[in-house]
Amino acid sequence: MLPKIKRKSLLYKSGVEYADYCINHIEGCSHGCKFPCYAMIMKKRCGRIKDYNDWIKPKLVANALELLNDELPRLKDKIKVVHLCFTTDPFMCKQPEVASLTLKIIERLNQENIKCMVLTKGIYPTRLADVKKYGENNEYGITLISLNENFKKGMEPYAASYAKRVKSLRFLHEKGLKTWISMEPYPTPNLVEQNLPEILQEISFADRIIFGKLNYNVKSTQFVGSRDFYQEHADMVKNFCKDNGIEYHIKYGTQKKDSKRTEKNFGKENQIRRLGGILPVPI
């Protein structure tokens, strides 16, 4: 059984445009990503964890459902969308306790007609195919930045394989659930050589694609022409999505010039970064 911790609150404002509130009902993440993981960096800086080995041993928030029941009466009319999760993974591999709690949280939020946006590097349980129970309006996503499994082993050592992630998401799509892809942090060629159109074709069934550059990595910043690289690839994503009727969003700072809407929407996120807070980042 996973170790347990208790918290004083569960729902908090995210400061990002696609989900105004979020829930992180686990401390740490056993996927052990090495991009590096910004969430891990900030948790270490705040003294919540000691090191990487501490981070990859997740702790369950034992009173999560109790907190949720206490907070929903006060907040439910203010919430548009709840994101699961920004500083952990709601369906991390080989952690059935995590998946069980996540499903209970989604079901509870849906009882209040609150939409959930879910993101994982794990595998979605097949029981989510019960559309009536787990929400026709929910959106289920995976992080997918490559199809190269050797690259995954180095950067996302304990996460699900890319192929299994895509398979589980495609299953939910075929059952009528809304699906999306987070292509962030997308690596530069000095980290892995790959064909973006090939990746996009593999996920062409998705309803939305979010594309963003790799931050906090020395090698990516050392790549000559990185700004041109990300602009060209952002354009590829936009053109592919337009041609295939897919919604898209290019994350702040990825293009040479951000749209005024993106600049405005991510202003709060930049303020949080300057203050050294926990940023909402997909992990």
C-alpha cells in the first residue's frame, strides 16, 4: 500500500486558460521523468521532498474525498473545469490505488456537473468507457512527444510506453469520449531525431492537440536554431490540425511571437514562475 499524507485543501485555482481549477491528490510521481520535471524541482525547493528517489515514491492524499466533499458546496458554482493533474499523474503505472482514487474524484466532480480534463503518461482504465458515469463532457489526454521508445526509457523511465498510451486513448475515443494530446515538452533534434508529421498522423483521431517547447533543459537551449525549430514545428501542428479539423493550442513561449490571447492567458502563470510557486505543468 502507498504511504498516506493529509492536506488542508484539495481544489485550487490553476492560473491557466484551459482549466480554472485543479486537483493533485498524490504527492510525487513514480514515472520519474528526467526532462527535468519542473514539478519535482519546485516540490524539492519547497521542502516537500528530499530528492529524486523521494519523488518517485508517491504518497496518497488520504483525506482527498473528504476535502472534496467539504469544498464543493462552496466552490462548485465558480468552477468551470478541473484539471487532473498538474504536479503528479492521475493514472500512473502500476499504482492501482492512485487510479481508484482518481476515478472516485472524477465521478464525484461529474455528479456536480463539473467538467474534468485529465492528463496521464499511464494507461487509462477500460472502465472509463462508461460514458454516462465518467462524463460525456470530460476530456482525457496523454502526453506524447515522440514515438521513439528508447528515448522514452531515458526521459520517462517508468511511464507507459508511447504505443500503449496511444492505444488506451484511442480506445476511449472509439467509445465516444473526448480525447486530447499534450505534445509538451517537445524535444530538440540534439536530444532525439524524429519526424513530427509521423507522430501527428499517429494521433490524428484526437479532438485537440497542445504543443509546447522543452524548458529547463541545458541541451535544448544549446541547440542552434532552437527558436526557428520550434516555430517551424508549431506551424506544422497548426497546419495539420486545420487540415484535419482538430482543435489546437500552442503553449506560451513556443513561437517567436505569441498571440495576444496567449500572452494574456498566461500572464498569471508567468507571475507564479517569478514568485517561485508551483507551476501547472504536465508531467
